[in-house]
Amino acid sequence: MIQKLDTTHFMDQFENAKAALPGPWLSERRVAAMRNFGAHGFPTTREEDWKYTNLSRLGKTTFEPPQSQLVAGPIDLGDVLIEGAQRLVIRNGAYDPLSSSVEMPADAGFFSDFSAAV
């Protein structure tokens, strides 16, 4: 018998973190999505679209939000750099200008955090 995973700790984590989440314009949608998740939980292998994907380990994992979006200083990319290539680094979900090397034409736009752009 397949059993639905307990979503209580995910719901509790969301309640504790929601006030500090970036993008206040998304807060209503986040609350609605979490309400839906709380009602339905994780999909199980009995659902056709998920029959080959067992999420039981994910349901037992505790996630912690990052303490800050960027740590001080650029990332040491060492030997993975490709000579002459553009480098766009996203760290903890935020654009990292210290580790990136993006040279774009003046009329091409700019890079920033998504929450700052909207």
C-alpha cells in the first residue's frame, strides 16, 4: 500500500519563512500553492505521471533556506574556465556579479536579481 507522505514540516517551514521571502508580489500565489500542497501532498507512484518517480526520500528531507544569498568574494572556478567564454554565475538563486564575467553590448539589457527587476 502506498502511503501519502506527511507534509507538516514543509508547511511549518513555509509559515516560518514566508515573511522573509523575496518578491512580496508573489506572496498570495505562494500561500495558495502551499495550501494546495498541504491538501494534496507529494504525488505517489499510483499517479500515472509519477509512476516511475518515488518521492519518499524527498518527503523525509529537511530543507533550510540559505542564510544569505551571496557569500563574500568570488567563487574560485579554477580549471573549469574556458578561455574567452562568457561566465554567468547563479549562486543560491541569485546572480553573482563578482564571479561572473559577462560583456554584453550596451543595447542588450542588463543582469540583476529577478526580484529587483520586477
